[in-house]
Amino acid sequence: MAISRKILSTMEKSSWIRRMFEAGAKLKAEHGNDNVFDFSLGNPNLEPPREFQEALSRQAAETSSGLHSYMPNAGYPAVREKVAAYISGEYGIPLDAGNVIMTVGAGGALNVALKSLINHGDYILCPSPYFMEYQFYCDNHGGILNTVPTGPDFLPNIERLAEEIGPRTAALIINFPNNPTGTVYTQEYLDRLGEMLTARSREINRTIYLISDEPYRKIVYGEVEPGSVFKAYPHSLIATSYSKDLSIPGERIGWLAIHPEAEDMKNLVNAAILCNRILGYVNAPAFMQRIVGELQGVSADIEVYRRKRDMICDVLADAGYEFTRPAGTFYLFPKAPGGDDLRLVQALQQERILTVPGRGFGREGFFRIAFCVDDATIEGSAEGFKKVLRQFK
Ligand SMILES: Cc1ncc(COP(=O)(O)O)c(C=O)c1O
């Protein structure tokens, strides 16, 4: 067989989201786009903000020489400086351009971080439910993802995480605001997590790095303020992108930041720069770096997502579903009535409602709704949600 056995098996088990996408395409061909209520993909439905369009025009008009050349693998120094200034303000720890690497989205940043840290056979801890790609990203670099279920509030239990840490644990990945649950971690929570990591690192005589994946950081609704991992724990890295908050996932631009006091910081930064190159990214896209350099702190209109969140919560509450109101992201992770997420998702499909079973995020018995969709999709789904719940009562 010509294709790698491992990739064949990954293709087999990968991505419920894609499977739902394909089922959706079939339903849309049969019933027409407007008659299918597609909540399956986290593709922001807002257009990028006006500031982005303006920066595009300005940068497109630039004609100085070398604008499209190779550059230092970490990215343009001037852009990294602007990002560093933003991070210093947002995360409350001063750092400079030397601690920032421009990357090909958050996915690129995570792969760079993991490749820099993992020795073959190392474990990467991760609370579940989680963004499934982590499994593949860890495997890319010879690591093994070790998932630990969260409690009913979707907050990772710090004692449970502590118990899972062993001599082969290289890092803990967290993601907040969380895909798929919308949970936001506070400073108080992160401080306790940092204390645990400090204590366990001492006990196992190995520094456990904390990788925080934060592409939804600006998509929060004011109820819970996101804390700063940089304030909570020195051996931390932040991976993020402009995919979700500027609505530009196709442009593949993000960054990785390394805490200035992280263990072996200089080597870690140089390792990450090397990994950016040898993973084949070489450097983050030049044009997009210049654009986002101008847009620090800018985001799409989050109020629109808040309104959509409130709409979908009303639809689900009205129908009688059990769920935790998400404090951030454009996702909701309700309990599957009847307990079987696959059966529930299939029943919803019969009503032309597309969602993703919780097992696609490592948690059976729940399902994910991505509400970054038109208002008409939310409104049109209300009857179907009600009808399906009645079937499971
Ligand atoms: C939690 C999480 N991390 C990372 C990513 C990847 O983001 P990017 O498109 O910037 O690579 C996503 C995308 O959906 C995500 O949900």
C-alpha cells in the first residue's frame, strides 16, 4: 500500500466535524441551503472588520522593495514588537519582540511549540473535552496526548491533573475560552493551576510547560474575565491567531509567545524559530504579518456573537435542553438528551439540523453547536430542536 498506514488510520478516525460537513453538503443539495440549519463548523460568519479592509488597501498600495521576500524565520521584527507590546498590556507581563514568533495560525503555533518541547514518547496532558486536532499535533512530534475529563462545570480538576503528571509529562495544553464548551478560566483558577504545576515540576524534577491555546480570547461576553497564564506560571507559552476574532481563518496568521522567565527560555525561543522553519512554514505569510501588525487589539463585532449566543440559548432553553451558558467563543456544548450523542445528532439531522457529537471532542453524551451562523439559521432550527427533544423524553 502506497499511503502511510498511520495516516490511513487517522483518516478513518479523524474529524467528526468533516463528516458532519459532508452530511450537510448532501442535505443542502437535496433541500436547498436555506432549509438546512448548519451549526457544524467554527467558521466565523462575520466579515472581517472595516479596519482590516483598510489595512489591506494600505498594504496593497505599498511598493517598497523586498516586501515579498524571505525574512527572519520568526517574522518581521517590527511586527513582533507591536505584538509584544499588545501581549505586555493584555497579559500583564512585560516582554519584547524576542519572545514572539509569528506563525501560520494557532495550528502552526501549537505545532511549533510541541515540536520544540516533545521527546519521543513524552506525554502531553490535556483536559477533555478538547479540540481534537491536539491528538494529531502531538502525534506529529512523537508525543502522546493524555486526556483528563473535566467535571460538570467543564473546569479541569486541578487535583486530577496533578495525579496524571509523571516523569514523562512534558506539558499541559489548555484552551480557553474553550472549544467546544465556551468555558473561560479566571485568574484565580489559573493561579491555582500554576501553583500545582510548580509543585509537581519540583516533585518530578522536570519543568512541565504550560501551553495555552487562546484563539477565542477576544470572543468573551463580559461575565467572566479571562485570566493571564503569563501571570500565573512562568514556564508558559501562548499560542493564538487572528482566525476567529478578525474572521480571517483562511489567511493563516497567528503567533506564539514564550514567557520571558520560562525555563531555558533562550533555547526554547531559538528552538521554536527553528521549528517554524523546518516544519516547512519557513515564516508566517509576509503580507498578513504587515496587516495584523496594524491591528493589535482590533476584533470583529463581538456584540453580534453575544446576540447570537442569547438567541440560541433561548431556543434551547425553550425546547428544554440542558446546557451551560458559554462565557466565550461561539460554541455551546449541551447534554445530549437520552445520553447517546450519536443518536441525538442523527435525530437532529432528520430535522436538517447539523451539529457535532461530543465524542468528536473526546466527550460522549454531549453535542456541539457552533452558533457563528446567520440569525435565520438559529430561528429556523427552533422547531426541529423541540421536535427532537420530544422524541427522547
Ligand atoms: C481551540 C482551537 N485551537 C486552534 C485552532 C486552530 O486555529 P487556526 O485556524 O488559527 O490554526 C482552532 C480552530 O478551530 C481551535 O478551535
